Amino acid sequence: MDILSKIEGLEAKFHEISLLITDPAVIADQARYVRLNREYHDLERVLAAAEKYKKAAKDLEDAKQIFYNESDPELKEMARAEIDDLEPQLPKLEEDLKLLLLPQDPEDGKNVVMEIRGGTGGDEAALFAGDLFRMYTKYFEMHGFKYSVSSFSEGAVGGYKEIIFNVTGQNVYGTLKYESGVHRVQRVPVTETQGRVHTSAATVAVLPEADEFEVHINEGEIKWETFRSGGAGGQNVNKVESGVRLRYNWRNPNTGEVQEILIECTETRDQPKNKERALARLRTQIYDKEHQKYIDDIAARRKTMVSTGDRSAKIRTYNYPQGRITDHRIGYTIYNLAAFMDGDIQGVIDALTVAENAERLKAADL
């Protein structure tokens, strides 16, 4: 299919949305306004890329006309130089445009809540969960993402039985969504006296953070408790009830089943701030539950295993004796485990993105 035929109609849609986002009635409807704003910026990027592609294609055609029809050697030479410059550019510009024409996942631009839990393997699984947390924080530092820990439960010999943290920045969910799943480690645990290699696991969940207007919560039904936070921070932490715990009964809109959600937040010494952050986590958890059907539908339509949304799927193995990391979804293997655990994970994220985009281009007949 001619790629430019896909562009037709987008200019009119862009113009229509640019008028709508200045309409006071639309601005008053926050959910609609935010959705239209995202669509406006997405279309702006598509049309800018389309303009760049069309200009390069026209310049190339003009240069070829001059080269084949002009008798002046100097003009022919200039035209040849332009052809040599533009011909390699055009396929890349076309590929960029095709990717922009794919329907964007509306979640990609969101911040995230990440949860890492030690799985099978006891103390060693908790240590591995701690190693994964360190790996991600190193990655965040390299890429300008900010993170803050909401709650954690330490392992008996170190690491974490569970750690929950927020990550903010540019296109955070779009970058980190491929990390959801079971991460498996093969190494000799520090608790092992015989030198035998053990296999343990930790689960990672990457949840797009919900905006206030996307989830309905009856705040009158939330049961709040306060408690004294433990851990570092001096006497104030133990004397003041700054930690908060909320309980909320959520009703599944599909089945009618009621489920209690329990959230604790000890992130700051300020109780109102902890309440605010606990509420944000409640919104995200409910949003995640209500959008699971949407995630399952996407997974069912795609052959790729890249981002199925199945958090019980084993996605990656970290083999310490061999210094190897293998991502099982795309058969990606590298032997730089030390650098990888220091946050150098962009290579595998890029490979997963390319694999996902290839599937999406094929499905969209581009």
C-alpha cells in the first residue's frame, strides 16, 4: 500500500482537533481534553515526518530529472551528488513514517508503578529482587528517569521480599513495559556451602499510572489506618504515626466479584503526602485490573510474545556462571552480565521494541 495514501485525511483531523482543544467546553471535560491533546501531539509528529518524507521524495525526483535531462556537466554532477545523498535517506524516512502511522498505545507516555517480588528460591530470590531493583535504578539514572520508593519488605539476608516504587519521566511506560514478567537467575547463592548453582526467580510488574479521571473511587468507602513507620530517619519516624494503610473493596465490573485491596505507604514522614500517594497507587491498581481485558485482547491478536501482559510468563534468564543474559521472547542472548546488572539494559529494550514494531507493521499491512 502507498504510504502517502495513509496520510490522506490526517491533515483535516489535525485541524479539527486543534480547534477542539481551544473549546472551553472541551477544556472543562478533563478526560476528553487530555485524550485530544495526546492525539494532537501524535498527529503533529506524524504530519511533520510525512512532510519530511514528501520533501525528500520530491527533491530526489527533481534531481533525477536534472541528471537524465540536463546537458551541463556541472549541473549533472550536482544532481548526481544530491541523488547519492537522498537515495539512502528515503527508506529510513519511510520506515520512521510507517512506525508513526501505527496506532500508538495510549499508555506509553504514562509514568509507572513498578513492583518487584522475590519468587521461588527463598532468601536467594529476595537477594535477586534487590539486584533487579539496583539494576533498574542505575538504568533510571542513565536515562533521566526519577523514582521514589512507596513501600518495601526486606529479605532475611538482604534484598527485598517485595519493593514497590514510582517512576516518572519521558515515555516511561513505553520504555519499561517489556520488563513485566518472571526474571530467572542461575548462580551459586551466598547461602550455599557446596558451591552448587541454584535457580531462583523474581517477578516484575510494570503498571501504567492512572490519572485521577480515569478511575472512579468512592473515597467515602476507603478505610484508613495510620501506624508508626519503621526504619531509618531518627526518633521522629517511631514517634509520629506517618505511615498509612488503606483498605478498599473493589467490584469487578465484568464479574461483579468484590475484592479487597490493601495498600501501605511509608514513603515520607508527612501523613497527608503518604495518603495522597496511597490513593495514587489505589487508582493505578484498579486501572490495571480494569484494563487487563484490554491487555489480554492485544495479546490474543498478536503472535509475538514481546508484550503479552502475562506476568506469569518467564521472560529472561540471568546466568552468572556463563555471564549470560537470555531474553526468551525473542531469543536474544548477550554475554555482558556485569554491565547489564549495572543498568546497561537499553540493548535488550531496543531489540524488543524492534521485534514488537515488526509484528505491528505486518499486522497493519505496512
